[in-house]
Amino acid sequence: MHTHRHRTRPTHRLVAGAAVAAIGLGTVWVAAPAQAAEQTVEGASFVWGLNGYAQKGIFGPWSYKNLTGDAAQLVGSVSGGTQSEYVVDPVPATSFPAEHAGKTPNAVKFTEGSGTYDADTHELALAWSGSYTVNAYPAQFGAPDEIYANPQLVVEADGSGSFSAEFTLGAGIDMSGNPVDEQSYGRLDLVTFSPGSVDVVDADTVRITPDFQGIEVDPADSSPQTRNCVASGTATGWWGSWAPEFVNTLPGSVRPHFYSTGCGGMQDLKPALPIDVTYAVDAGPVDPGGPGEPEEPGEGDVPIDVTVPEVEEPEEPGEFVWTIEGGTPAVSLGTATVRDGSFVASGVLPKVTITDTRAGQPAWAINGSVSDFASGSKTFSGKYLGWGPALAGDNTGGAGNGRVVVAGEGEGLKASSTLASAPAGHPKGSVQAEAAIDLRLPLDTGAGDYTGILTLTAVG
């Protein structure tokens, strides 16, 4: 392991610094036997809680009903239930309401899914039979039901993918008090997800975090999308949308549940919650090859067997290299100013270039965490530092950026957080990652020139 440290000097003038270290670890997000590339998947399941908005709503948690086929409801403690199979962290880790921290969400579970998995490319395609119905309003409003049927999941070789269902809006009363007929919209992509959004839970379960932040929609007959939310204070800075195909198809009465029409508050509950998928692969029968059954040996015959493998050209080992722009520069956050009842300061992490051409395309991640800051005998916690990762330049390596860490919320950047990552099986190539750095301190922080160390670590 080798470590480079660049020290930062936030102060009232404030500094943030970065250190880099490389360690050799490898992870793959799916386990599979080696006999065949494409294998059959049977008995797959998924669990999903829609979004945080559905766990709170305007009139309380949304209702689930009329589950058919292989669908079942998991009643969470947000509605007095006891399900503990599906657990998510509150805002800002996910869109689950902060006031429900420690509780479990309502969710739907589908079982008996089937499909295929390719052990060479890590492509996965699964489908389930059945449907579930949700409604955001009390029954006396007569609001149309939302019906989701026969969901499907597709994961591409680069770790991106989509989750779709056949969507129907039931008959009911619209927002103007007029009756509306049932309308079927066919199969729609409900959410999409980018490379780096699939996380391993255990040997046969993955957690998928759908896209939301930065996805643009332009609904023609609803409130325009808000695109100016900034990560600071208690706001997550999220703005975005579920898959535009889904949102733009919905009628105006339900569309605002799935994209940002403002900043903070209930808007932070609109991103889709993670989808947990559990499955196992079955390689099926293995063809023994050869001309057929050998003759039975006669008296005095001693059979001798040998297997001669095909000679394969060795694959070039390739390399994993990452560098910080400018070597080991200090990151100055300048002099803090007072805003919204806090000292605030900001800066930019130099671009980090990651190139991975290794054989087998193992997963990798660049993670970061910050120390506490010190000025003589005075200190403040690294939790007051946050960042907003982003990718820059050409992304030929199938990478995805990490999630926003809000300064002062939870452990902030004092807890290890991902700047950028790529799943197992990603294309060989490179990407640049950067981050806006945000510091937010209590007003009773003592004046001084503070220094901290931000340590970046490569895993993979």
C-alpha cells in the first residue's frame, strides 16, 4: 500500500486536503459456475418500496391492494406492520423520510421470477408475473388507482439497466371532479440505473439504486421541473426524475409524485428507493462431449482416461492506474462566510483520472473520507465536510459517480463515501471524476486556520 497526502487549509480561512492510497482488493457482484456463459435463472425475487413519498404521502402512506399472481405486500412499521426483510436508510442516504428513521417501509415483493444470466458479460434479464395496485389518496376521493403489472429487470454488461412494468391508470375521478375511464399505457421503463448503481448484498442478492438526480423531464401540462436545488444545510440538493418515458406518459394528476417540482421538504422523498433482487443461476446439464459411450473393457483391459484442454492465448494482464490532477495539490476552501446561521465555505477537488485495462474487468471504486480539522488545540469534526461527485470528460470505462454527501448531516465525509466506481465486467477504459466540496460549520466554531486531511482510497 502506498499513500500520498495533500494537506488542505480551510479557514475562517478553511482548508480541505486529500491523500491517496492504493490497495488491491477485488469484488464481483454475482457468483456463477463456469460451465456455460448464459445460464438459466429460476425462483428470482425482488422487493421494492417505490419512493419515500409513498411512505409518507399527503394523507399518510400510500395504500397497496389487489395484489395478483406472484406479488405480495410487505407491511412496514410506517403503517404499523412488522416486515423486516426490506430496510432502507433515511434521507439523505435514500429518499425514505427522516422522521421515519428506524422504521421499515411498505413494500411489494415478487417471487418466482425467471430469466437468464451471462457469466461472461454479467448481463441479466428477469421477468415476473402478477400485479399490484397503489393509491396515494383516501378512498373517499375516488382517485384513479395506479396498477403495475408483470415487471421486468434488465442489467447490461456495463452495469446499467432498467426496471419496467405494464402500467394502467384505473377509472376514477380526476382532480377537477370529472370521471375518467381506465387507461392502459403498455410497458414503460419506470426507472433506469447507471453503471455503478448495483451493489452486492450477499452471494445471490444485489441492491440497485435507480437514477434520479439530474434526469430532466419537460411535462407539457404540469408544473415545470425545478432544476436549481443546491446541496446545503438540511436540503439534499436532489432534483431530477424517474424515467422520462414513464413520467411524461402519466396524466397530470399523478405525474408530480415522480419528479422535482421544488427543493427540500417533500421533494427529497421523490427519488425511487433501492430495489433488492435475489436470484441464483443454474448452469444446467454439462455436455460431456466425445464420440459416445466407450466400449465396455474386456478381461485384462485397463482403461486409461486423459483430458487435453484447448490452448488459449494468455490475455494481457493490463493495469489499474489512477492519478490526481496536479500531483498532490492543497485544496483551499478560502475564508468561511456566514450564511443561513452557519459558517460556510466551498472548493473543488482536483480531477482524479482512473484508467482500468485489467483482464477480467474486476470492479473498482475510489472512496474518500476526511479527518477532523485542527487549528492548534481547537478542532471540529470532519462530518461538517460534504461533497457532490460528478464525472468529467469521456467515460470509456463504464464508471458511475458517487452520491452527494451533505455537509453536517450524519457523519458527512468523515464516513467513507464513493467518489466514482465501476462494476465487475465494465469496459476497459478511463474516466475523470471530480467533486464540489462544501463545508458548513456551527457559528460557535472558534476562529483559526484549520487543516484536515481528505484520504482517497482505491479499492479494486
